[in-house]
Amino acid sequence: QLIAAQLPLAIKSAELTAVYQPIISTHGNQLHGAELLCRWPHPVFGMISPDEFIPLAEELGLIGQLGQLMLEQGCAQLAQWQLAAPDLVLSINLSPLQFRDPELCSQIFACIERHGLAPWQLELEITEGVLMENADEIESNLANLIEAGFHLAIDDFGTGYCSLAYLPRLQVATLKLDRSFTQELVTNQATTAIVRSVIGLGHELGIRITAEGVETVEQQAWLVQAGCDRLQGFLFSRPLPPEEFARSYQLLV
Ligand code: G
Ligand code: G
Ligand code: MN
Ligand code: NA
């Protein structure tokens, strides 16, 4: 496959770039942060989706390098934006495979130090798949990241075959409710009940809830009245190139 052959150079030459989707706080209706999402603007095939090249990078053993590239771009960007918005939080997706690397935590820490950032400014998004593997490197990476002060978010919450047993043991800052739930809100009673319960569960444990995939004002209104802490989705904005993000949210100083 052609793109498989081109991926190593695309990563090395930083042809892959980051776009940013806003995350809005319902407490004051203001910008809380941004989720960094990777893009590959390919000269021939056009924009290639991460759904295609992330699995490929994982297969080819390139996900560590890709993750490092995105981390570097994201931290450089946040260092600039924090001048205008000191409380802005950057969410970064980590692949389960990155947790196999015993250097993961020290690499992330070195990166924030290089850019003069504090650990709480990064929210690291992991999927429940990470928590289901029982590997020592994974456990110690998770423990080290929390110990260092990074915030952990469980991405696509509610879609995995995972028990909730990890919640009392692992200090999770945020649950990101998968967009399949958001999409059935208001119209499906069972989904509505589940979302209400997840918000209650999270809050009892001191965890914030972000709803993903918010596309309508009805969903927004429902989530706000249910006490959901943060909203993300096309209703607010698609993922934006950094210049557009900065313009939209007045982050230029
Ligand atoms: O941006 P989009 O919604 O098309 O992303 C599709 C999937 O790719 C999502 O599951 C998202 O978490 C994942 N993804 C996007 N950017 C990154 C990245 O930088 N690293 C990893 N590991 N996954 C990413
Ligand atoms: O798995 P993860 O949550 O990281 O996936 C993020 C992906 O979700 C991004 O690729 C982004 O483009 C997509 N996304 C973000 N907001 C919306 C939305 O409101 N509707 C839909 N359908 N997708 C969204
Ligand atoms: Mn995510
Ligand atoms: Na998600």
C-alpha cells in the first residue's frame, strides 16, 4: 500500500499536522480547552483520516514517533496560546501502544518542560483498552503520569467492554462520553437515563464529564441542565487549523 510506504517520511518531515477542536465549559459558557487531532494532508490523495493512518502507524511501529511529533506541535502551540489564555487545557490522544514504552512519562514531561508548561495543562486521552491490559509497563506509565500531575481522560467512555473497577484505583480527571450517546440524547429514553447516571457517577467520584459529538442546541440544552461539565462537537466548531482556532477564540497576543 502506497500510504504505508510514505508514512515514515511523512512523520519524519512533519507532513502530519495538528488541528484543534474547542471544548466548551458549561460553567460560564467559555472555552475550556482544545483537543488536538492529527491530520495528514497528502499531496496526491488529499486529507487522509486518522482512522486510516493511526492503525497503520500502530502496525508499522511508528506510533511512538507520531505521538512525539503531535506532542511537540501541541506543546509549542499551547505555550503560545497560554499567553492569552493561561487556563487553556490541551487534550492529546495516546495510543494504547504508546503505553508499552517505559519512557512515555519522561518523554511527555521533558516536552512540557521544554515549552514551559505545567502538567495540569495537558489532558491525556486514553481508551479503556489501555486499562484492560495487565502489563507492568502500562501500570507504571499510568501511575507515573498521574504522579507527575498530568490529567487523565477516558476517551469514548461507555463503548468498551470494560468494567468500572478501575475507577476507584486510578485517578481519572475526566470521562469523555462517546458521541454515540450524545446523538441519541433527547430521542432515546434509555440513552438519556444512562447519560444522566454517568454524570452523577462522575460527580460523586470528583470526575468531570465531557460530552463529545454535540451537534444540536437540543443536545446542548439537555446536557447543560443535566450538569454535564464540558461540551465538544460540531455545534461549536469542527477541528480547526491553529491559525483559525486562534482567530476564533482571540488567542493572538
Ligand atoms: O479527527 P478524527 O475524529 O477523524 O479522529 C479519528 C480517530 O483518530 C479518533 O479516534 C481519534 O482519537 C484518533 N486520533 C486523532 N488524532 C490522534 C493522535 O494524534 N493520536 C492518536 N493516537 N489518535 C488520534
Ligand atoms: O475518538 P475521539 O473522541 O478522539 O474522536 C474525535 C473525532 O470525533 C474527531 O475526528 C472529530 O472530527 C470527530 N468529531 C468531533 N465532533 C464531532 C461531532 O459533533 N460529530 C461527529 N460526527 N464527529 C465529531
Ligand atoms: Mn479523543
Ligand atoms: Na472519543
